[in-house]
Amino acid sequence: MPEGDTVWQAARRLHTALAGRTLTLSDFRVPKYATVDLAGRPVLDVTPRGKHLLARVGGDLTIHTHLGMEGSWKVYADDQRWTGGPAHQIRVVLAVAPDAEAPDARPARTAVGYRLPVLELLRTADEGRAVGHLGPDLLGPDWDPDRALANLLTDPDRALGEALLDQRNLAGIGNVYKSELCFLLRVTPWLPVGALPAEHTAQLPVLAKKLLEANRERPIRRTTGHRGQDLFVYGRARRPCLRCATPIRVADQGDGSRERPTYWCPNCQAGPAPGTARGRPSLYRAQHRPTN
């Protein structure tokens, strides 16, 4: 599932393959840009912004994409078979020729975007129209923990899980990190933001950044120190909690646009249960607080 760390990795792959080189092919397979041809333009850089990707090319143009739930970017050598999905799922193809005369002698590369729910070409000067609404980027140069926390606390009655998924508060957290962060903070995702204990409130942005930074270089996302088990609660419904052995539970939680499966331990995490009215007192309280 693409989250801030996944997008950061995709941006690095694309930047390594394309930046500083001239496009020999651009193939936009969406009606709006079917006649656009960027061949001959240099690729300046590929930058992640939260869950968004910005590929800047010569002529003040930016290819803006968002991976959504199932999108991906793959980079292929000339002799590689494209394996990211069937041809009808391809939304854009960008190719560069080999630069044998350059010091690093990079070979030809082709970047293919699959199942991209957002694909648009805009003026680089207008990037703010696409990403200007985002809060501080957990993996970006604009990261500001104080502003991120202030954004989260703007609506103190909002459920913590919903607030974490709102990219206007802080950019880069998805459903996996939402569940894992709430577990590490020992509160349920339905706890109102304003009800977080003071020590957890101060810890939240620091812990969120630590998790994403630790995983941006990893092929497999990991939040635990347990061999053979990468995540504490996400995707582990009905399996024993790694702390207390209580079965992990799952329920849907809205983020303003859709319901998403949300995982938690009813014993380790204090706070309201799913379905609790907004702002009502907690219905669940942790039976004990493990020390590990």
C-alpha cells in the first residue's frame, strides 16, 4: 500500500533513472494528454511531496502523479519485460536513451506508470495547485513538527485515526502507519485528538517521522523488533497481540472520503471503540500498560 515511504522510494528510483537526461519518448495514455509529446525535453528532477510525485521537465512543466491505493511506477532496462500489469493499466511511459559519454555511463531506461488515479501535466509554477494544500511532509525539507501538531489539534474532537490520514495536517501517513502509530501511542484510532495524554501528544509527530524515516530505505515496511513479524497490528486481525496476546481487532474507520480497515489491540490501546459518538468519553481502557 503506497504511503510516504513508498512514494519516497518511487521518486528516488525515477530520479536516478531519468534526472539529468533527455526524454526520447513520452506516451500519455489518457485522453486529455494523448497528443502531448515531451520528447527532447530534459528531466530536471523527480521530487516526492507526501503521497504525490512531481517529475519536472524542461519548459516549466511538471508531470504530477498520485499512486492512490494501487498505483505504481516501474523502471525497466531495454531488454526487460514490463511486469507491472497488463497494457491497459499503463497510464504513462517515459523513456531516456543511454548516456554513454557521461561519467556514470547510465544505460537506457523506461519508466512506466501503472494504475495512476491522478495524472496531470501542469506548469511547474502552478504546482501549488496540486500540492499546496498539504501539511508538512514527514520526509520532506519542509517538515515542521510544531506546525503538524498544531494542524492535528485544530479539531480536538476529531478521531485520531482520521486526523492522521488527513494530508492537510501532515503529509505521508496512510492506513498502515495510522494503525501502527496508534498502537505505539497505546490509544485506539477512535480517541479524539484532544483526549491524547500530553506526553503522547508531544511524542506523536516525532514518532511518525521516526517510523517513516526508518522505512524509506527498506523494501519491506517494519515497525517492530520481532523477527518474522513486521507490523504490530496492521493486517493481523484475530491474531495475538505481540505485547499481550489479546486477539487483534479490525473495524472500518472513515477518513472523510472512504472507509478503511483499521486494526487495534483492545487490551493495550486505551480509548473509544468503533461506533462511539464523536467526542464521547472512552468506552475502552487498557487493562495494563506493557513496559516494552
